[in-house]
Amino acid sequence: MDSSARKAFNEIFTTEKYQAFLEALNKGLKDPIAFRVAETPVFLTDDFRDKLLAAGEDIINVILKPNFKELTERAIPEKWKVANENDHPHFIALDFGVCKDEHGNIVPKLIELQGFPSLYGFQVHLADTYRKTFHIPDDWTIYFNHLGRADYIDLLKKTIVGPNHPEEVVLMDVNAREQKTSVDFYITQNLIGTPVVSLEELIEQNGKLYYENRGSYKPIKRIYNRLIFDEIEGDPDIFSKVVDIRKPLDVEWITHPNWFYRISKFTMPFLEGDFVPKTVFLHELDSIPAGLDKYVLKPLFSFAGQGVIIDVKKEDIDNISDPENWILQEKVNYEPVLQAPDDGVKIEIRLLYLWPDGHDKPTLAINLARLSRGKMIGVRYNKDFDWVGGTVAFMRK
């Protein structure tokens, strides 16, 4: 991490400034932000940024292979398969932990990946507020590929709205207004004009979808999909109450729900390289490796770290009845390289790609970062800590 930028930030940081930052961040929002935002952004060195770029490129090249769909067909649970899948994901997110390799170098290591949108709107607002409150110089940016703020928003709109009118494209989630990430939904609406609707508000007539707006039905040509099927898993009768979005409907998906499964933990065993931990499908494991403490056991079909076994024992593997739905992955040890006032903090950086229709490949556009002092990244592992939570990484232009 950039030591000079870190030193400069820490010297001007005060608790009062952080509170002013949070007030500015929440000002004008529909509801207060429902997740913890960290006291600081991350400042990347040019060298680490370049390693991230190389790591991301290696993974994208696998996703671009002609047989990628064939490789990942088993990834999609039969009950959640959605009709009319398109040829490519519109969003790709790659999560990298900041680690130390065997030579003592600070390197990115892939943690997870997803073919699903993230906080593409909120990160703009977050970076703008960090910049204004803490006077971050103009020669630092959160964008990749020489994009500026306006270029990025244009690319986001091209990806999500395409040739349609924004009112014909809805951002949809189950109970959308109650989601912890709803702040991103409404910032996105402000940036590109897409209305926010919940799953239960979709109206179907003869295979076409509509939503109600000021007493009239508006046609839906595209769904900017933020719904994860895990969230409705507990209600087996859900599609008797709402539109069954799995069936063929006259609508485009941005991005299609099947990509959430294709680009996921399921993809990890197909990846190789210095920045990817060794990963194997459990049912393809020839023998249990020595030193199980150096591995984690992950269920393929779980969300937000649920079901992950960190301290693996032989009996954990023996007790799994569906090994085809699990992976054994080399443990990634985060290095606490961000210097907080009292101690080091661990970092995870998410590279966020946009892939509009008509483009040959995705464009790395923006990033998200998370800080942690707990055993894992995530809210439940970082309660009662400061200098943790959601943030963003700045890089020199």
C-alpha cells in the first residue's frame, strides 16, 4: 500500500472528520446507510495495481473461453434455472485478498468471484465523499482504463439501460426497499434513471412484464437483476405468489440470473496462476492432503460466507454427503498491511467489470474494498471494531 498517501491521510484524520464524512455520506439519501463504512479509503501502489490488473486479466481470459458455458453447466441448480439465457454476463466481480507470498511480496490472491452486480452506483458517491471530506488529491482515482467519473456513468448506463428508455428498465430485487444495499439502488436510480421495484411488484400479462407507476402500467423491457435466489430459498411456494421469473418471458436480463452460478466458487477449480489459490472439487479429490489447516472447505451453493469451514478436519470431509457440491481451497492468509492509528488492518479488493451488449469483452471499470480485523471479511466477523467495513481503493492516475 502507498505509504506516503497513508501517512498523509492518518495525519489529518480525526474522529470528528469521520463523523462529518458519515453525515455527508448520508445526506440526501432515502434512508441511512445500513452497513458500516470504514474510516479510510485504501491507497494502492502502482505495483500492486498492476498485479491486480494482471490477476484480473488471467481470470477474464478463462471466462472468455468458448467452452466456458459447457464447463459451468452443472453450476446452475435445476430449480433456479432461468429461461432465455444470453451469451455473456454484464457484470463480473473478482474479490482479492491482500496477502504476502512465500518471498515476502505483497500480492493479490483470489478469494471469490461472481457474475452478478455489486455496488456500482454507491462506490461513486462513496469516493466523492471521501475525496471532499479528506481532501484527496485529484491525481488519485478509483476508476480503471482511463475512465473518469462521467465516462464511468456513461458506461454503466450503456450496460444497464442500453438503447431503451430508463423507465423501461427496472432495478429489481426481493423486498428491494428493505435490502441493506438499497442505498446503491437509489443512487443508481439518480445516476441513470432506472426505477426500483420489488419482485412482488412485477405484473405479467401474456408473457410481458409491467410495473405500476402513478396509477398506470409501465412496460418492462429489461430487468437490472439484483435478486439472489438464496433470499427466497426458504419459501418453496414463492412463485405461486409472485411472477415466476424462471419461465420464458419477453424481457432482457441485465445480467441473466444463471451467470450468478456460472461465475462463482464453482469457477475456482478451472483457474490457475500465481494469484489463484489451489482449488479442487471435493468429489475429484484423489487423497486428503497433509496439512489440512492450510485449507478451507466451501459449499458451492451458499451466499455471504455461510457454511464455510475454516479449520478443516478429516472428519469434516468424511461427513459431507454431497462432495460434488463442495470445494477444498488453499487457505488465503490476509496480511494486515493497512496501517490504522493503532494496528494493521486486512484488506479485500473487488474488481468490478462492465460488459455492455456489443462489446467483445468486459471492461474493468471501478472497485470496491473492505477492511477487516476479524477472522474473515464480513460484518459478523468485525463487530465492535473500528477502521473496518466498506470502502474504496484509490490509485494514482
